[in-house]
Amino acid sequence: GDSVTQTEGLVTVTEGLPVKLNCTYQTTYLTIAFFWYVQYLNEAPQVLLKSSTDNKRTEHQGFHATLHKSSSSFHLQKSSAQLSDSALYYCAPASSGSWQLIFGSGTQLTVMP
Amino acid sequence: DMKVTQMPRYLIKRMGENVLLECGQDMSHETMYWYRQDPGLGLQLIYISYDVDSNSEGDIPKGYRVSRKKREHFSLILDSAKTNQTSVYFCASSPGTGRDTLYFGAGTRLSVL
């Protein structure tokens, strides 16, 4: 069956340094779109980035990601992490084989001063 | 103001009691969802509803049932709650299919003692 692989569960980075969270999708179907959701402490998940265009860079709130449909990947990056970026990040791809998103297990990002 | 509202926010029940979690949305979205969130497991889909009285099981439906009698309202019912149903439950809605952006409620933290 389909599965989503995210960067290991806990990532710690120093404020001001770059951060990259990986996400790949294993599917026998066509990858249609990818989403990144962010969940701050005691809040609801909310969409951070989304893309359905192959090889196009998408940016929001200083984060960026490029959808590569051929490799079913949508890695999340930021050039300079901020303390306020500390949160739980979920990758969620959509494929032609399913009517709903599949969520990865999540990556807890902690930005240290 | 687009919103998904969940009630209650916190709930403590005893094992064997019935539990009703309620969710409302004011965006006239067709599709609504119930997820549970557990540490290390991410967001697991319990049920999805494509419209009034059109519900489908998600990945972990056992022990749960749902009701959707109005488009804007979606309920999750636990008949005879079990301790392993202690979790945070999120309701979400999306305008079309599950490949669209999901809008999440603030969550209900349920403890079953």
C-alpha cells in the first residue's frame, strides 16, 4: 500500500541556521499534489505549503518546497530557522489512487536559541 | 470567518461510558473528517463523510461511529469507551474531495479512565 516517509521524528536546529525536513511518498499511482501542515503547540494543524505543479518552487512564511512528481518528493526547507518555527510538521501527499490525503507520522522541529 | 468548531475541548470519561464529540463548520464544505492524534503515530483517519448520510470508514474505524445529518455538522460517537481511545481528536473539513486543503478544528482532548 501507499506510504509516506518523513524525516526522523525529532529535529533540533539552532536559530539562524538552515533546516530541511524530508518527505517522500511511495505509491503505485500518480502523485497529484503535496501539502505541508504545521501544528503549533496546543493548536490545530494548518496548511503551510501546497503544490500540484511539478518542479515549481512554492514559498510561504519563509519556507519553501519544490514538488518533484517523478520522485514523489516535497522536501520543506528554510534558510534561517526562527524560534517561532518550533512546531510539529506533517507532510501529506495526494495521489490519483485515493480520495484523501495520507499524512506522514510528523516531524517535531525544535529551534534552539 | 471560516471556522471549524469542536466541542467540547476537553473531556474526561470512565471506561464503558458513551462519548459524543461534535464538530461544526461554517464553510458549506462537502467533505468532513475525524482524525485521532497520538504521539509518534501522527494523524490517523477514523471516518470521512462526503456529504449528509454519506460516510466511509477511514483507517481505524473500529470502536467508532459517526453521524452527519446536516452538511455543517459531523459527530463522532464512541459507544462504551475504552482506555485505548484516550487521544486528541480532530475534526476537519474540505471544500471538495480529500485532495483539497483540510481545515482543522482545535481538537478535543479525550481521557478515558
